[in-house]
Amino acid sequence: MRPWLGMAVGVLALSGVMALLIALARTPLVRPFLSESYFRVALVSHVDLFLVIWYLVIPAVLWTRVGLLGGLAERAAFWAMAGGAGLVAVAGAAGLGRPVLAHYVPYLEHPVFFAGLGLFLAGVALGAGAAVAAGRGVDRPEAMAARAAALCVLGTVLGLAVAAGRLAAAGVRGPAVPVTALWAGGHLLQFAHVGGALAAWAALLAWSGAGVRPLRVLGFLGYVCAAGVVLGLGAISSLGPGALGGTFFTTLKAWGVGVPAGLGAAVLVAAAWGRRRRAVAGLGAAAVGLAVLGVGGLLALGADLSVQTTLIPGHYHAVLTAVGLAYIGFTAGAVVRAGVRLEWSRLARWQPYLYGLGTLVLVGGMAWAGALGAPRKVAGLDFARNPATMAALAMWGVGALLAEVGGLLYVAWSLATVWRWRSDPAREGAEAAGRGGVRGVRAAGGAGLAAVALAALLGGGVAQAKADLVRAVPAEGAVLTEPPREVVLTYSEEVEARMATVSLLDAQGRIVRGARLERRGPRELALVLPALPRTTGRYYVKATVASARDFQLTDTLYQFQVEAAGGAAAGSGRSPQAPAAKGTAWAWPLVGAAVVGGAAVAFLVGRSRREAGRP
């Protein structure tokens, strides 16, 4: 288990280096040494190392711990995944290839990156396949959920391969192949994440002395996720190439992931409620994750996620953080279950609370800003035209800082534990109370990270294309006497219409329903509008398009005015960042629920520790 944990911590540390470079690239002192293109390269590397590679390494740790993966298959999977992750990191550090910000799995257009990603996914498929086929360990209750998670992961990798193969067989060439394949397969990846969280919860419950019934229910829900993956795999195999980038997979993910995640959280709460369990390291992290998952569920059920605002990243930040906290808790529990001393145990005990609190504040800020109309994927502060939006962005920043510190603390105690790896058989099955520093870890780990950072600083920039808006009808700031029948946007180069999102918003920030997007030419898009009221009012055009050459995204937000003669005002004239009270009424209860939920979880977990006689 130690090599797997070492790979997981190393990948997470390298992802942190890329995140640091992203932040430094915006500072005056470092910006001259890092090109604008390398900013996107670092962003791609950070996302892939963290949200793809780390999130798939931890399930492999789980399979080995419950006895589903071992022997030659484990060794082959480990070296393939380690080698692939290393190539992905090298490609990002050296700035190889053009960055493409595809959905779910962004990538670099370079053979080294594709070789690394392919090798890593091959290792993942090998490990997951071996875990699915394993006969040993089936009698352990937690193994059922672990095998279901392996089936989800295996189906996801197969889905990516089948989607790419079908597109290539249909004659599709160029960047459209990986972008479309990653759109379809990326949705299946969310099933793998939720399946892994269910398996981590099952393992923690089993170690705490829970009965067999809740573990079997969690395993059943894991197989529900696996059924969703199988359904998605069938759709990939049968749908036409053009439909692989459609909305079928979005709908499938919404129901196939949301329902098992919510029911699994209820099972975890019910299994731990009213009965004394053995003190188990990591259970507190899972509990904090439930609070964060609840906020993500509130956003999915109570917010309009069809509008391209920061409500959308707020939702998926909450869900992915809940999965990450389940994995953090499993990591701590697996270490002490193996009879190994958990270094910096007091820090490891409180780190999930800081990480979870930071995420709750972060998501609360995103939700608040989104309720005020803040668009997603738009840099700068042009949309922040009122104090409330600025306050929401400040809340967002504070939460991001707290979450970043919490993540760094996880890397710190994990590195210390993996580096020292001191046996402590007397504490097997209970939380270790070991304390200690990271003598030697700082020198060795710092040298490795410094080498990657040096490679990043020396890496050359890459050229990239971007489809800039060159003409808009109606134009920005135009004053019309009649409502327009369409909005026509012309860009500097060919755009990918299938990936374009163009919306018209009224003065209150509400999206105008019934509009239809058409492609008029390689560089021209038209939003055909329904009949608008012949009244005075302000409208906003929000567009996100991707260059057909390299899929770089361009975001646009501008306004125009309709002044009908003798007509009554259609709206208050406020910007779409200040919608009517109906759109913001739920924002404050959501923020309050996040804070109260976090405090309640902290109180309950603290009480359980005092009852167990732990400090």
C-alpha cells in the first residue's frame, strides 16, 4: 500500500506546484518569466494531475486494501499508472504542446502528453479489471462496494476508448476526436468518482464496526452507478458521432450520479446515528464531506444551473470536494488499519475540517455571486458592478484560501507518513496518536518539487489561437427602437458551433427562453430570438465559443438597449448581476445552511470523540 500512497501524494504535490505557478503567473515579479500560453499549460496540468489522476489513484489504494488487487496485476498497474502520471507531469512542466481546455479532461496537443495519459488509463483499466475479476476478498462486506467502484472505473476507461474509436472510424479528424470523446467519457468519470466515494464510506463503516446491512446497501448503490456507466457505454457504442457531444450524457449524469450519492449519504448517516462505533481515523473527514455534499445537492435542486453563471462551478466544487474528503478519510483510516503510525495525527485530525470549511465558504461565495449573475469562465471584474457582487467575490477568495491551506496540510501529513512509514501494530484498527516532523522529507520532497518548478520555468511557450469577437449585431451599447429578431456574432476565425453557448438575458438577469442558435458560416453564429415585448428595456448577450482550430474558449458579455416610443419600461435597467429578489432569496439561506451544517458536523464528531475517550 505504501507505493500507491506515495504515488498519490506525489501527484497531489506536483498538482500543487502547478497551482502555485498559476497564481505566480499573475504577479508582477514572475509574470515576465512565464508566458501567457504557459498559464494555460499549467492550468491543464493542475486539473489533470488532481481531478483525473489523483482521483483515480486512490481507488487503486482501496482495491489493494480490501484484497481485490495484488500480485502481478497490481505491480503492472502500478508501474503503468506511475509512468503515465510522470509523462503527463513532464509534458506540463516543460510546456509541451498546445493547451486545449476541453470539458472534464483538458489536454496538451503533444505525443508525450497523450502517451502519458494513455499509459495511465491503461494501468487504471488493468487494475480495475483485476479488481472486478478477483474472487478473493468477496466475503468481506466492504469488498462489494469496492468491486462496484472498480466496475465504474473500468467502464469509464472503456467508454473513452470506444468514443475515440468510433469518431476515428467515422472519419472525424483533428482536435474534435479527443474533445468529443472526453465530453462523453468525462461524464462517465463522474460515476467513477461517486462509486469510489461509496466504497470509501463502506470501508470506514466496516472498520468502525457497522453491521453488514448498510455495507451491502452502499455496495448496491455502487452497482447502480455501474449500471449508469454501462448505459452510457451502450449509448457511446450506438449513438451517431454527432450525438456524442450532446445532452444525453448530461441527463444521464444528473440522475445516475445524484440519486446514488444522496442515498449513500443517508445510509452513512443512518449507520452512524444512535450507536457507538469504534474510533476510526478518517470518519470525521467523511462526515465533513457529507455537509459539503449537502450544499452541492441544494444547488442542484434549488438553483437554475442552465444559465452559465458561477452557480455551476459552485455545484461541482461541492460534489468533488465531498468525494475528495471521502478519499482523505479513507487514506487516514487505511494507514492506521495497516498498523502504521499516522504522523502529525492531530494535524491529520483537524485538516479535513479546515478543508471542508474553506470549501463551504468558497461554494457559498460562488453561489452568492452566481445568484447575482456572475458569469463563469470570465476573467476580470467587469461584471462586478455592485457591492453585493464584490462581497460575494471576497467570500469566494477567503474560502479558496482556507481550502488551499487545508489541501497543503493533507499533503504535509501524508508525505510525513509515507516517508517515515513506522509500524505501530499495537494501534492497528485505532487512530494513531503519533507526532513527529518531516525531517528528510523537506529535503527530498523539496528537491523533487524544485526540479519540476525549474523545468516549468525553463519550458518554452506555445502558440495558441483564439476566436475573438470582431462584429456583433446589435452592437455593444446600441440603442434600438425595435426589439431585434436575432443576435449575430462574427468571430476572427472559425468557431465550433457544437460547443458554443449563446444566451440573451433581460434586465433582471433572466435568460430569454425560446431562442435558437444557428450557424450562418464558419465564423458566424446567429441567435434567433422569440418575439420580444415592444417595450423599453436593457438586454445582455452572454456568449462562450471555442476556436475550431484548438478549442480555446472566448467569453463575451455585452449589453444593448431597446427604447420603444411611448412604451413602458420592461425592466429596472439593472445589470444581470443584480436580478430580482426571487433569484437571490435562496442565496442567504444556502450560505447559512452551509455554516450551520459545518458547525453541526463538527459538534457531532467532537462529541463522538469525547465519548470514545479520545483527545
